Amino acid sequence: MGRQWGPAMRTAEQAGCVVSASRAGQPEAGLWSCSGVILSRSPGLVLCHGGIFTPFLRAGSGVLTAASAAFLPGDSCNDDLRLHVQWSPMAASPAGRSERGRPELCTPQC
Amino acid sequence: AGLEPRSSARPRGRPLQPPRPAELLLLLSCPAFRAHFARLFGGDAAEQWRFASGAPDDEVSEDEEEDQLRALGWFALLRVRSGEAAAEEDADELGAAVAVAPLGTVPKGAPLLACGSPFGAFCPDIFLNTLSRGVLSNSAGPLLLTDARCLPGTEGGGVFAVRPAGALVALVAAPLCWKAREWVGLTLLCAASPLLHAARAALVGLHPGSEVLAAQLPPEVGAMRSLPLQDPGLPWAAAAVLVECSTVWGSGVAVAPRLVVTCRHVVPREEARVLVRSAIPKSAAIWGHVVFATQEMSPYDIAVVSLEKSLDGIPMPVPAEHFHEGEAVSVVGFGVFGQACGPSVTSGILSAVVHVDDRPVMLQTTCAVHGGSSGGPLFSTRSGDLLGIVASNTRDNNTGATYPHLNFSIPITVLQPALQQYSETGDLRSLRQLDRATEPVQVVWRLQRPLAEVPRSKL
């Protein structure tokens, strides 16, 4: 890509992440996941898509179409919701840090 | 536009950090997004549109599909939990805060970079932060559309601008849009700025005393005075107009203040009365009538409309004289939304220039072209020169599938001399020549293989 894309690529690299939702103690129930954006570093705040939360809504997805609903509290989802966020190592980490981790590359089974 | 192999600046494949636990702070939506969504895709149009992450034939239960539709405009604000030991590491590893582009900063046609992880957490080592490039194709309030190709799993991914550099413009709301069972090739986005306004208000409303946390949400880039806010956009896109002839509508392009070119299949008869609407710089509707339309048998599906008044304030496009395969091009047209929205811009490259007797007679591009775009202009993205008139995209008659990204335009060099003569003298004779295109040209436009040589008669 041309130079004009540099800043956008760097920001995308630093801000991109994957969010997954699962049920505590029920790995067989499967995993719901989507992409997200890291909004801030400390505390770590992430914005992602709401679609992965519909299976966990206490009142069902109908609550999302209520005209008055513009936002719902975190506890509108079941207690067994487990969330995880994953992101790539920072290309711009302080010197030496980015080399941390296992130098060899591998092809992990997905 | 499309998924691009990444530059080697960041060796992909480095081991990812282990997933970190997080907690849901709140679920939020943007009321204005939902209102525009209902206007553009609800009501009578609802039957035609599908946003499910699978193809129309995929086995998705109705409940699942309904859940997906209900959640389409919803997003979640999470806080990453970190134990003591990781806190310091988190502070570094979580990366930089982003800056957010105020709504309306990025004009139609401006380049965008989408960043998401196809298939979500399925295989992040390979797919995390996959990039896709495109442009802002259309907007209706905070509801944005881009032709950057996104796949299931990228919902929630960030979309970033070139100008303001690296600013977060939107998040992916629905990567795949299907209209009348045809993949449209556009991705539905929700603008980030109103989302973050909603998040701030919700945080403080739900958790009194969380002003400090709310202050952690990223500022809008406008707060940094030094950055230019307005991207110049595409001034030449203003020449694209909407053409309505009774119940039929399509696109067109103004080639002179009182002359619009469109497709014959949009305005089928000479003398028909036509309403031409321009959207930029301001909305205007001007009546006109068809002064010329090629005959049904002509390979050049062209009509010319003379307007009763001038289209003011619209820069007249410069007709191109040469075509360069591979050059960046843009199509501007009223496909997909017609009158409900202003013109859409899609980007791509000039993928082929077909010649007959060393004269260009057909152009092909990789831009997304939809029903309703016919008659619209094809521009060189670099120069803004008018390259051609979009005539059609591609349909496979066997399967019925439509391919938006393979489309055909009539080179402006075929039309320009005749248009100029008519514009200056009112003489239609040159335009009438379009009805007498040679057999090889007809063979090309029938998408038939040209005969290597004319078969000899056996008599």
C-alpha cells in the first residue's frame, strides 16, 4: 500500500482485536466471536459488535428492538457469560519488548 | 478493494498473547443508525434485504436470523480484566488509544481501511487484523457503507481513514449485504463518533461516578487542531444524476449544463419526459426530454436527455481520451438505494479495455455495480476524467447469479464526437451512427467470442 495508508495501518494494527463469548462450564455450547477495537490502554476498554451477546440476553433478543432501548447494562446478560479479548503483539512496543515471546514461528492447528 | 496481502512491516504469525478475560460494561446502539436503517432497509424494502453472515442458501434458522437482524446495530463496551501481575504488561500491550473522526468528516469516495478478523476467534493466528481497502460508498447519518470487502467475523472491526490520518471512522455492523438474493458487495458500518457519544452517556447514566472511565474513551480527532478536518472528496462525482422516467429510474451523467447521458433501457423512448435529480452541491430536480435513444439492436445502450434548465454548480466532467488498464477508477451511481439516498461511489480498477479495429468499444471494471447504476459515470479516480457510461454488470444465466464486480461501460471516446456535435449544433446525425455499429462491435457486446475471420460462403 502507498505511504498514505501508513497511519491507518498502524492504528488498525494496534487497535484491532478479537472478542469471544462462551458459557462458563459449558465448552460444548460453543463459542461466539467477532472483531473489536481497543479504545484505550489503561484501563483496557474495547468496543465490539453486540451480535455475540444475543444468546446470553436474559430477556432474549427482543429487548434489542424495544424503541426505548438505546443501551443495556452489563447485567442484562446471564451470569455464565465469559468474555475474552485477544490482540496482536504490539509492533510499536518499546524496544526489545516486541521480540519477546518465542522467536520461532509455528503453524498452530486452528 | 479487497483483502490484500499485508506488507512485511509486521511479520504476521508471531505468537499472539493469550486471550484476556473481560467484562461487559454495557450494550449500546446508535438511535440515529437504527432510524436510518429502518428507513433504508425496513418497510417494503425489508423483504429484499438480508444481512445474515451466511449466503442466502445457508442453513440459518429463522430465529438466528432474527437475532442477527435485531443485534445488527448493537455494540458492546468491554473492560479487559487484568490481574496484578499482568497490569503493567496490559498497560503496554493493549496498544494506543485511537482518535475518532467526527461524523461527516470523511466524504463519499474517500479511501477507508477496514480491519477485522474473518471468522472471529476461529483462527486468529492467521486472520487477526486482516486489512481490506475501499472507499466510503454512501452515508445516511451514522449509517455508512463501504466497498471494502469484509467477511463474517469482522463485525465490530474498526474502519480507519487515510484523512484524518488513522482516525477511527466506523465499526463494521454487517459485513455482507444481500439484496434480492444478490450479494451487493458493500459492507454496512456504524459511525464511531455517535457510538462513543452514546457510550459516554450510557456509562455515566448506568454507573454514576464513572466519569473518569468515560473520560478514557477516545476523543474526536477534531480536538487536535493541527489536523485538517475536511477531506476534499471527489468534486467530479457531482456530475452523477438520478434519472427517472415514469416508474423506471437509473443513473446518468451531466456532460453539459443542459445535457445528460444515460442508458436507453432507463429512458426507452425518444421524446419521453424525464426528471433529472442532482444531489450535489445541492438537491435539484429538472425536467427534460429524450432527444436521442439508440435502437434496441444497437450494442451501445445510450440515450441523451436535453434539460429545460441548466444544472447549476455542477462541474462538467472532462472526457478522457485514453484508457489505461489497471488504473484506479470509480463508479458513481444511484444503484442499491435509488432515490432513498444520494449517489453511491464504488472503487476498483479498469480491468479490461476491449478494442475493435484498434478502437476501444468496451470497458470493464472491478467496481461494485448494482441495478440502478446503469447510465452512471465511470471516472478515473486519479484525474476525475470521465471514462465511460456504465451499461451493465454481469449475470450468469445458468445460475442466475449476478456479479457486481464484473461490469461493462461504453467508452466515452465512442460518444464524445457525436455528443459534442449535438451540443454545438443540435445535429443528431452523428448520434444516429451509434445505431450502425459494425458486426464485430455487436459481437463484443453480446459477450460472444469474436470470429477469428469471417466464414466464407460455400456456394
